[in-house]
Amino acid sequence: MQHYKHGLSITDYQSTQHNTTFVIFSVYDNVLGKSFEGEVKFLGGRPFGDIIHEDRSPLSSECRQFVEEALLEKYNNMEFNNI
């Protein structure tokens, strides 16, 4: 399996009173050679959004998996907690 160097940059995030966290980010898909902007929302500790949806994402499957794993890691490390 070939490894690709994708890039992810968090633009903004916000948590609501209803335990929902919205994360806006940009990502570079090294397979496609393109940059994308996207947003996901975390509900119950899981990210949801078209950009990481298996059937709707414009990202390559490798990059989509990279984004989902990176966002989950940041979420689980509490990097999206508002102070």
C-alpha cells in the first residue's frame, strides 16, 4: 500500500450547549493534487459531514480516511474544547 502525504489545517471550531461540535478545516488531497474546504459536526463523539461521507466526498478514499482519523484523534484529545 502506498502512503500519501495529505495535509489538514483546522480553520475554526465551535461547541454548542447541546454537545455538538462544528469543525471547519482545509485539507490537501495528495492523491488528487487539490485542496478542499470542509465542515463536520461531531455528535456523540462521531464526525458527520459530506466531505467525509463515503458516497458524497470529493476526496480520494485515502484522504477521506486520513481526515476522519485525524479529526477523531483531535476530538478525542479534546483539542476542540472551547475555553
